Amino acid sequence: MSIIGKYISKNFLTMFIGVLFVLVFVIFMGQFSKVFSYAMRYGANMFWVMSMIVYLIPDILVLGLPISFQIALLMTLTNLSKTGEILAMRSAGLSFKEITRPIYIMAIFLTLVIIILNGFLSPMSLRNLDRQKDELSSKISKISLEPRTFIDLGDWELYAEEADKHRRNFTQIHLTRKNDNTALNTKINAANGTITTESAGVKILLNKGQMQRLDGTEDNKIITAEFKKFNFFIPLIQKTRERPLKPAEQTTPQLFSNLFKGNYTESDLGDLKSQPGTRLSWAFAPLIFFFLTCPVAFIKGKSANRATAMVMSLLFISIYFGLLTILRNVSVKTPNIWAALFLPLLTPLLGFVIGKILWQKRLKH
């Protein structure tokens, strides 16, 4: 690489890394607050929170890389134009293509990185994230045995009128079974009892009570049983049910395979059709930003400044991703699968055509 190429690369990479760091930090804090709230809700520790953040890194990078590239690109070229360095390079015989070649190589590299992130790593990370959240929500890790409060114990709901100061002995206890598959409802009432929490579950000993449930075969029959003592155990960890992968959790090859094999539900079909084209269009963003931004940045010349560069960057970003969002929504509703797959790709295609026109106009000068 020439000395000029190294100089431009150094300026661009310094700006790019700085912008990316700020963006990643902002996105990270937004995601961290959501994960932390979820952890507080289900009583997870900080190790669980940080492991979930690791799963979010591919998604954060997918969002941050193209935006950082666009801002860094326009601000770098704006600074070089404002200080007269672009003019000096042109006077030395360098063409616009030669000046921007290092950034062009960076755009291709980022496009390949985002294709890998968007098509493989991000779906797998999202899949693991949702699995971990399902496992956490299936565990009852925080139980506060308060009187006159409905307490969630997984498949059961507990209510008691009074409790002693140690909150072990309760009176007027009511237990209701939720999501009872063997009967429409199951209720257990007891005059008093002892409730203790252990690492693996909740141990309940009831005295002088009655169990009621509706007959599973005949709804007009009620089965009742009275007891003097009733001892049972509610596990804290419940078995999570296997669920089909959402389109966002499938890698791009899996999306195509399930789409053409018909392995999907009607509710997933829209996302399944629009995901591949959307992911690829998102990955092309650095290349399209390069073709659009370079001619505009050179035209601005010495009148450019950082504020103008930032406004123009935000404008390019808003238009590109705004159009991509619109075409993705149209793709979801398009009945023809091939048309639905192609529609999001109109965004980078249109950007490339406009960029080519701008480059041709710039190269004439």
C-alpha cells in the first residue's frame, strides 16, 4: 500500500473505531437495561446478565458497523477536503479512485463481515439468547412468602391469609393448579400448614383441608377429597417445551431450506420470505454508502464541515434503512415467494445505480 493509502486508511480507521465505540456503547446500554430488567424479574445473577450480553454482540455489531462506516467515511473525506489534502493529492496525479481505494477495500471487508454476522452468528446467538431466557423463566428463583399475596409457584398459585413472623407457618392456605391438562381445574384448601423453600423447590405440608377438581371426562362432576395431612413438593425448575425456531433465529441457509421445503407456519411465512433479502441488503450498506458518499464529499470541497457531514450521514442512513424497511414490509405481504425474496434487494440496487451516476459525474471534473 502506498504512503497516501496508509495515510487515508489511518485517518479513516481512527474515525471509524471512535464512532463505532460510541455507537456500540449506546446500543449496549439500551440492551443491557432490557436484559438486566429481565434478570431482576426472574432473579438471575450478574453472570447470567453478562453471558446474555455476549449473545447480543453479533446483533450490536450488525447495527453499528454500517452506520459507523457511513459517519466515519463522510467525516474523514470532509476533513481531508476542508484542509486541502484532497486537492493536493489530485495535484500529485492521484485519481479519485486511487484516493478512495483503501476505504473501498474496507467497505468490501465490512460487507463480508456483516453477511457472516447476519446470516449465521446473529441468528444462532439470538436462538441461544431466547433459549436461556426460556430456561430462566421456567425457574422460580425468587420467592417471597408474603401473606394475602398471590404467589407464583410455576404450575401452582399460592395464597394464604396469615403467617407467623418467620413466614413458615401459614393459615387459610389456598392452592390453585394452573394449566391443568388432566382436569379443568384443581384447588387445594387447608386450615393451616408449613411452607419452606429449598434450592430445588418448595416443600408444603398442609393440615385439615380439602382438594377439589373437575372431572376430566364429565364437566358437571366435581371430585373432592378431604385430608388431615397433605405433604407435597413443587419443583422450582420446570421442563421447558421444545418450540420451532423463529425466522430470526434461523441461519440464511436454514431460511431457504425451510421456505422451499414448506417447513413453516402461515404466521412465519412473511418473515421467512423477507429475511434473506433484508439481511443481504443490510450487509451491502457499507458498499452503497461508499458509492453514494465519496462523490458527494468531494463535491462539497472546502465548504464542508463536521456538522454538515454528520447531517448528510444521518440523511443517507435514514433514507437507505427507511427504504429497506418499507420494502421489507411490502415483501412480507407479497404472495409470490421469488418477488418477496427480491424486493428488499431493490434498496442496494437503487443505491448502486445512483452511486454510479454520481461517480460518473464526479469523474468528469
